[in-house]
Amino acid sequence: MKNNNKIHSIRFEISVVFLAIMVGTFVICLFVNIFFMERFYIQNKREAIIAAYRSISNAIQNGDITSAEFDEEITHICERYNIEMIVLDADSKTVKTSSNNPELLAKILWENMISPSQGISVIEDRTIIDSGEEYTLQIDVDRSTGRQYLEMWGIVGNGNLVLLRATMESIRDNVTISNTFMSYVAIIAIVIGSVVIVYISKKVTDPIKRLYLISDEMKRLNFEAKYTSEEPYKNEIDVLGQNMNELSETLETTIKELKNANVALKQDIAKKEEIDEMRKEFLSNVSHELKTPIALIQGYAEGLKEGVSDDEESRNFYCEVIMDEASKMNIMVKKLLTLNQLEFGNESANMERFDIVDMIKNYIKSASMLAKQKDVTVKFDDYPPIFVWGDEFKIEEVLQNYYSNALNHIDGEKIVEIKLLRKDNHVRISVFNTGTPIPEESVPLIWDKFYKVDKARTREYGGSGVGLSIVKAIMEGMGQAYGVNNYDNGVEFYFELETK
């Protein structure tokens, strides 16, 4: 039963799945960046500020705040994390700073020192995140610029005031830049990935597609298609392809054997019912057809014996008549023996698959001399190979009978045309010759043994009236159609063969 369901390409499905995974992965990463990267960045900056604050606290308590080692350490931290820092002593004098505007940092520090005495966690534009005995961590908004800062301040050691702050704007800028860059990378990666995925999926699915096409041909009983690997190595698909090749050969052999067995069975059933009647008919027809040539041979032989004519020319004529009639009898007997074997089932058809176009071309070439002798034009178009099932030897004999029959009855333009017409699972082979159409009353009788439409003309070229009977026996033995069509300018004989 034919499958009418729409077939989806594996290559398309693989490409869509991989592209969906790629796009989904980038979307998830972008989503995580947008919603969580800022928090992560703030947390990272917070830890850096706390680490710097602790370093300053330890340096003040140890008396190392003015040392070169501390300068190097605190400068590295501030530059790395973009932190501004100021340290004041108990007299509000600047001890250490990393800012170009220490007065502003000192002012902010003193504002923070005054504000907490009110005992609230949110003061105007300031949000306290964490606080302890020696420090306060908060987010502050600069009223003049509107920028947000992450600040940490407190009292360390013997009254030293410390302030560290980092702008939140740089964090958001970095997050925005990171997300923008990631979006560009995602677009480029998706474009390149799409090309790579399409290429890889093509490499993976092409062998599968070839296997699908081969299986489709096998479904139609065409076993000519074979799987061939384009790669030097073998994988599971290549092994599957080799197995399908072996399966194809096994199926072809099995079908050939089944067709042979089927044809043989049909022949046995049909022929056994007709054997007795055919024997009687055969003996009757042979005796009738041999009566005339035997009488001629006998008469001319007696004439020679009795010396009816004394001249050598007449004796040679008598001998030629005897030889000619003997030759015609010999041809007729051979055809009768062939027909006898076919009708009595002594010669079963050997069903095999062969190219009918190639067979016709070879036969026309071998019989070209006969056409030249009668000045006949033979037409046969250039057809592609058409493989059919049948007994190639017997099919050639059918073609030979049709062809010789066409040459013997040619007239008018003297054209013989051989045509092939495909329809469904069969191909029709027809042989047309210009000339006089067959009388309608004779059409059903021409397939009978020894029937002659024009007895004088048949006698002239030595016809026995058995050729078309042989065609009938061969085609019926293989269970295939045959027949004849009349046209205004000639006659067309045809037969059909299965293509699968």
C-alpha cells in the first residue's frame, strides 16, 4: 500500500534541532547575564571593597599605612576594581587617598559620619546594605551627578576615618557591554554554526537518503540500484548499505525463481487440458500441409525416372522444384517441431530480466541484409534501456516472426517501424509495416496453425502459416498479451512484457 504521509527530511530536522539548541543556549545565557550578571558584578565589587577596607584597617593597626608595600597593594586593588579611597586621621587630615578630589571624599565621609546618628537604614538617597561596629556598607546617590556609588566607611584604629567607594554606573556599563558583545557573538556563532550544522547534517544524512532511495526502488522491484560508499572507511550506515545490496540480489534471484515457477505452473495447468485435442489437430494439419509438396516431389521425381524430358535444362528444372519443395518441407517441419514443443509444454520459459531495447537493436542490425534486399526502410527511435521479464530467446523469436512477416507483406512506402510504449507495469512492443490491411474476417484466424490470408503470396515466399502460431504459443505460455491492429496504410503486430 502506498504511503501518502508527508516525509520530513532528516537533514532538516537535525538542522532545526541543533539550531534550536544553539539559539536556546544563547538566549538562556543572555537571560542569565541580564538578570544575574549585575548582581554578580556588585557582589564581586562588594567583596573587593571589603577586602580593601580590611587591608587598610590592618595597615592602620599595624602602623604600615605609610609603607611602600602597602602603597603598592592598595594601589593595585583600587586600580583593578576602580575604587576611590581616602583615609583621615583623628584631626581630619588626609593620611592616604587614591582620588584626584580628596576634599569631596572627605566631605562625603563626614556626611556619612553625621547621618547614622538618626538611627534609620534609608536616609534620603542612601541605602544601607550592611553595617557593623567598625564599618557601614551602603549604596549612595550623588546629588549633583545622579550617579550611584557602592560605599564602605568606618572608624579604624585610633580614630582614623576610612571611605572606599566604586561607581555603580561602571558596573552597569560593563554589564551592558558584556550583553551587547555576547549578542554579537551569538549572532555570528549562530550564522557560522548554521553553515557548519547544514554541512555536517548533509554528510550524515546523504548516505541515509541514498538508502531511502534504494529501498524505494526495491519496493518497485527495481534491483538495479546499489549502495556505494563515498568514504574510504566503513561505518554502520555503510554496513547497512552492503546488507541492502545483498538483500536486493537475493530478492531478485527469488523473484526470478518464483516467476519461473509461476509460469511453469500456469503452463502445466493450461496445456494438460488441451494435449489430446492438440495432438489430433496437429496430425490433421501436418498431413494436409505436407500433401501438396509431397505430391509435387513425387510427380517430378516420377517424371525424371520415366524420362519425360530428355534435355538437361528440363531435368535441372525438375531437380530444382524437388529441392525447393524439400527445403520448404524442411523449414515447415522445423517450425512444426518448435510449435509442438511449445504447445505440449516440452519447453518451459526461462524467465529472466533483460534490456528489450538492446535486444531489438541487435536483431535489427543482424537482419539488416534482409531489409536491404527488399529496399525496406526500418525505423526504430533511440529509447533509454527498458528492463523486462521474459524468456529472451523466445522473445527474440517472436520479434523475428513479426519482422519477417512485415518484410514479406511490405508494400507502398516500404517502411517497417518498431515502437515501444510504456504503460503501468508493462511495455508494448509493436512492429508496423506499410501495405494492404488484413481483411477483418481473417484477423481472428491468422493465429491458427497453417492459416494463410493470401495463399498464393505465402506460397511465393515459402511461408508455412506457422509463424504467428508460434508467437501465440510463446506469448500465451508466458501469460502476456499480443495482437494485431489494422491501419489505412498498413498493419501493426504487437506483444507486451512485464517491466517488474
